[in-house]
Amino acid sequence: MTEVIELKCFGTRAGEGNSALVILGDESDEAARLAFAKASNKPACVFVDADTLDYYYPHMRSPLCLHATLAAGKVLLGEQTGPITMCTALKGQELHLSQRDGIIYASLRRQQAPTVAISADLPARLLGQESIRLASPPAIASVGSAKLLLEAPDAAALHALQPDLEAIAAWGKAHGVSGVYAWCRRPDGALEGRNFNHLDPKLEDAATGVAAGALTVLLGHPVTLYQGANMGQPCLLRTAIDGEAILVGGAAEMV
């Protein structure tokens, strides 16, 4: 029998966070799963098949979604601390899930990012702002779903962005990159970000775990990352480095 469980992940407080559906006992094919994800109108769905996690957004199947991974981890771990090992359906990437002090963690290996020549005018063109001056050079990094990382000068500039979502989708498809993650440094030492990976601006992600992992790879140190306040869904993502592994963690609670 199919069971559908809704959770909110990466919330800064109880009852907040980015929604995901965890689906157990489903035996449908890819087309049916995509149709379900589209009809559900949730940011992400993850279908659990034995030791495999199969991810879907309303518009596409995904190789990896970390907030949905945390949701699955919460369901599968129960009261256990773990770790348990799962694999992603599309790429067979190994994920180690654990929890401590109410936080679910996904441990995964950094991945080889696509080598792409980034022209000088590309960031401004994708972000829809000719006058923007990035605070650091553009970079691509990956822990399983590559992101083009663009550092805005401050939070005001970050929240003023009105990106060309069609151009981002076309460029990402051409180069094997899963959208743009714009980010900035906060005065308190934390980071703040926005993810642009949907054609519909109303579907902007409130929390993007793969981007937190990618930023950790790029910067070479753990990060505390805020996201989603502009969507009315404030989220907090934390990362750690354990040897070659990147740990992405946050709250996960059942709705």
C-alpha cells in the first residue's frame, strides 16, 4: 500500500521549512511519478524504493534533492541515530543519513563539476541586471547536482534580483548545470542565498541543500546558510566537513 508523508525541512522554527513528500510503497513508473509530483504542487517528492531515493520536482525528475533527502531520512531513521545508507535512483550516488540533537544529516562526497567557460557577461545576463558587480568570480561546484554560484555584493542586491529564468534553464540544460545559486555574506558571518532553477518564479526554492554543499566545496569550510525569507519560509542549512565527505543538515519534522 502506498503511503505519502509530508515533512517540512530546514525550518528555523517548529512548523516552518521547505515542504517535501516522502512516498513509500509506490511501484509506478517515471511518467506517473512525475505526474504525481506535478499534481502535488510541492517543492519536491521523493519515492523510496528499498535502499534507493528517486526525486521529482513538479517540472522534472532530479538526480538529487537534499531537503527531500532529509525528509526521507527522518521517516526512515525514526528514533535511530543511524547512519543508514541509501543511493540516488538516477546516478547511484551513495548517501549516508544520520541524526543527532534533532538535526538530520546527509553525508555525501563532493562531485566533479562540469568544466564550463563562463563569459564575462554571463552572470549579468542570467541575473537580469546589467549593473551587478559580483563580489567574487563565478564558480561551479557540486555534491551531486552542479550549481553555478554567483556571489552578490550584499543582501539588498541579492533580494533585488529578478533573473531571466528561461535563460538560466536553457544555459543549465546546455552545460549540465542545475540552475543558478546567488548568495552573499552576512555581517554575522553566515551566508544567505536564493536558488533559481524553476521557470515559474513562484516556485523559487525556500531551501537548497545541494547549494549549501556546493558552497562548502567552493569555500573549503563549513557554512551556515539562510534562505527562503523572501518566500515567507525562512530556512537554515548547516554543513560540516568530515574528511572527503560533506555533511548537509537541518531540521526535519512531519506535518
